[in-house]
Amino acid sequence: MRVFVELAQGPDCLIAQGPRVTLVSKAGDELQSGSESDPTPVTLHGILGYELGWNVACDQSMPPEPFFARIEFAEQATFTMPLGDFGPSCVDGSTGELFMEVDSP
């Protein structure tokens, strides 16, 4: 899933190249934490594109409620966004992986 982050106003700022991402339920219960994050800062001076990826074992069942992604770009920049019908890819042997990384810093 492509996610775009835009600096609406103000000076350039630094955000994580690979922010911490957690899947949460509508009630706020944590369903899965990201497998890795990369806090290396990248400069946000316009728009940055990120790729959000999620895979699970093919036999893993998922809760029926909608999913949300809690994304921590920086200490004071955490956002929760609905994922709509975005679900995981089925990967045989997967132990579950969730990640988000910038396309090109």
C-alpha cells in the first residue's frame, strides 16, 4: 500500500525513513507490531512516498473488524490511519511481517 506524507506548512523537518508501525483494531487493541523500523532521519520538505507491507502465514485467521495503522514517524508525530480493505498477503511459512519504508530518501 502506498502512503504519502506531505508537509503542509512550516520549515523542513526530519522523520523516520522506516517508521514504527502497529496494526490496531477499531477498539485500539494491538494486533501486530512492525517487524522492523529504521529511525534514520529523512528530510520532509514536500511529499514523501512510503510503502506499507504486511504478510501473514496462509493459515492465520484475522479478526473481522476493520484495521488501522498506528504510524510513529517521530516522537511527536504519531498518526492512526484506517486501512480500508487493505489486508495481508498470504505467504507460506511467514511468521508475520509488517513494515513501512520510504521509497527513496
